Amino acid sequence: MSFSPTDHSNPNPNSIFFPENPDPMADFELSDYLMLDAGVFEDDTSEKGMGVANESATPKHSNMQKNNGVFCFSFSLLSCLKICRRCKSGEKKNKLGLGHRIAFRMKSEIEAMDDGYKWRKYGKKSVKNSPNPRNYYKCVSGGCNVKKRIERDRDDKSYVITTYEGVHNHESPYTSYCNQMPLMAPNACISQPSPFSSSFST
DNA sequence: CGATTTTGACCGGCGC
DNA sequence: GCGCCGGTCAAAATCG
């Protein structure tokens, strides 16, 4: 993959752009959902397939667009949007009291995929039954205690498993950026609030 | 020099 | 109670 975090042609080095690669989908593939908090999808035929982990569901979960030769990947926004709307009751919390948990399994060479939020790595741990270490990140926004874990699939290293825990209490800085770039690529970004922001979980 | 990452130590939950 | 394991802390190292 030709993406470079330090590429100065990319106005937002934390986002996923592919200014040089003619076919980023050849390298990147959002394959499926791994798991969610129990009950998120139950008994709702209007969203049939949203939570099913299979390759045929991929188009619904990926949100990559091309504009002016620039690719911009938005982290499965539409899918997560529905998920978090259905998490609104907040009745399910994990043992840490952080609330919702969502995991993705993606085919990617990059482990630290940018989802529009700014994260700080605070730990790395090797886990049992897996040759690959697990990385721990916290959202750096003040007062926001959302965390995520990133690890490579133990069975297929080409896949990355990302687990989000908690709900952001702020909008994504990436969303703000997208709304401010009409001249460069008016439709390149998905101008929606993050699915993990509080406004979509109420 | 401030921000970020690395990494070993520490802690709590859980099963035996 | 003890040991294993996953998660977090925090000091040191590294980076920009």
C-alpha cells in the first residue's frame, strides 16, 4: 500500500487516503463484523444481514468513495450508525461499565486504521493462543474514555481485528475536517457524525 | 522539548 | 489461596 502517514499531500495525515494507489480496494477489504454485544441485531428483519458475518455483506459495511482521484475511507459509518441507534437504551454494559462494544474484522495491511478519532496507545500485550500482540488505545479527547483494541487475526495475519469499547462523548475531528473541504473533494468524505458519538446513541 | 510509543510492572477477575 | 491471564499504569525511550 502506498499510503504514507507523512504524505504532505494529505491534509489529514490521520485519515486513510490513497493518493497514489489506483486501486486501494485491492489492498483493503472490510470483510465482516466479528461480534457485537448480544442482542443488538435480534428480531429486526428491516436490517436483515447487517450483523451477519459473511463476505456478501461487505458492500453494506464498506464506505469508500473516490473523488478527484482521491480515495477516502469512512469507517463503516452507515452500518455502525444503525448499530448504535439500537444500542440507545444502554442497558447492556460490560464489566468496566463502559457500555457498548463493537468488533470489526478487516483485511488490511495497516493495523492502526484511522476512524476519524485521535487515539493514544497505552499498552501492548501478547495474548494466549495468539502469536500476535494486542495493542490498546484510548481516545485522547478530554473526558472521553472510549477504548479500542487492535490485533491481527491469529488464523490469518492479513486480517486485523479492531474492537471498540464505549461511546464517544464528542464528534469526530475527522467529521469537522470533511465539512471544511468542499473545494478539494466535496463528496469525498462521508459527512455524517461519527456512529460512536453521543448524538447517535441516544 | 513536547508528544507519542514502548515495555515491564502491577492489579483485579476468574478458574481450579 | 494460588496461579494464570487480560488490561492498565507509568517511567523510559523515541520521534518530530
